[in-house]
Amino acid sequence: MFLVNTDYISGKEFEMIGMVKGSTIQSKNLGKDITQGLKTLVGGELKAYNEMMNEARALATKRMVAEAEELGADAIVNIRYASSAIMQGAAEVIAYGTAVKYK
């Protein structure tokens, strides 16, 4: 599966199948929340939350690709990501794009 954030793939002609998406809601355990909360007092990177968001993006992408594969797509173009806080320490990540089939 070829994934791009542009609306074209150089050298390829394709037909659009439709929008596909994948999402997840992730959180860290209470211990990580406490340590990351203390880290905000001194500043610096919140590594546990960074890892959480990377894992969430990877899972959302995997689910988006699975949806595209079910439709028989060869690629997904114009991929975008969005995130939102659901509650303290938990975030939703959604990946979406347009599934396409090569001509």
C-alpha cells in the first residue's frame, strides 16, 4: 500500500474509491500521568506522551490502511492526521485520506 500526503502520485493514473479513516483513543497509566505531570513543573519533553501519540498515529494509520485494503485500493492519497484531547491523559488520533485504484 502506497501512502502519500499529496493528491497525486508521480507517474500514476488512478481512480478514486472513497475516503478511508482509522482512529484510536490512547492513554497512559496513572503512574506515567503523575510523572509526566511533575515534568511540566521543570519543563522539557514529555517522552511518555510523545510515545503514546506515536503509537496512536501508527495504530490509526494501520486501521486506515486495513479499510483501504478491504475496498481493493492500491494507495491512499491526501493523508491527514488530526488529534484531540478526550480527557486528561487521553487523546484521540484519526488518520484519513482518499483510497485510490491504479488504472
